[in-house]
Amino acid sequence: MIFRFDSYCGLYCGACFIMNAYKQSRSDCLSEDWISPLEDKEIKCQGCKSELVFENFRGCQIRSCAKSKGIEFCNTCSDFPCEKIKSFQNRNVAHHNVAIQSLEIIKERGFQEWLKQQKEQWLCSNCGYPFSWYEENCIHCGTQLFNSVNENKTLKKIP
């Protein structure tokens, strides 16, 4: 199986609870807010740039727009940042709040540097096990994790 950890919008799919649930064959990484709406859905995704995309993500306007324009990231579009990406980031969903910032990092430092940083960020600092955006403690060693909620609090301190 080939997983794509990058997305058009700048989110790191490697921290997605849907992808991690599928990749690691577990459901305890799913956010409580998502468990009920997902009960009748097949939890399978290899990233929004892959052929196997979770059914709730297939209709993403950002994904459709980027694919129709033939671009890898929204930051290469002449309309960036457009209303779609601004609206996406401002939906009051903690892991969405880094979208534009991530796209700017990709543009400034390059995709490979961003990907390396994201891989490191979403591994437990104690044991190296991958975790999802909303997990609070590592399931392997119990270490408290710096998740999207913590990251969002940090971002709000930035002027």
C-alpha cells in the first residue's frame, strides 16, 4: 500500500485519524466527535492525493479545484490564498488552522523539508510511534502528545 502524506490544502495526512485508523488497524485514534457519524462508513484512506480516499473527503472542494487545475498544492495557484482555503482554515477545526501556514512553509522551504518536519512532529517524542491530530497520549508509551489542539493554542499566540 502506498500512502500519500501531503495534501493540496497543506494538511499533513500522516496525522489524519482516518488514515491512521486504516493504516494501523485501530479505531482508538478517532476523535469522539467523529465516531458516531462514521459508524456506517468504511474507514479506508491513503491520503487525498491517492486513489483510495475516504468517502467524506472525496467531495472536498479544495481537492476538486486543485485536481481540475493540475496543481500539487494550493500555494502554486494564482488565486492563493482563495476564499476556499481561507474558509477551510477558519472552520474552527483545530487541525485546519495550519493549512495556509503549511502551504507558505512548503513554498519557502520546499516540500521535502516540510514533509520531514511534519513526520517528526507527528511521532511520539519518547517512542517514535505515529499519532493523530487529536490524540492526547501515546498509545505505546503513554507520553503526553503535542496535538492539534495544543498547536492551535500556540498559533493563536502568534500575532
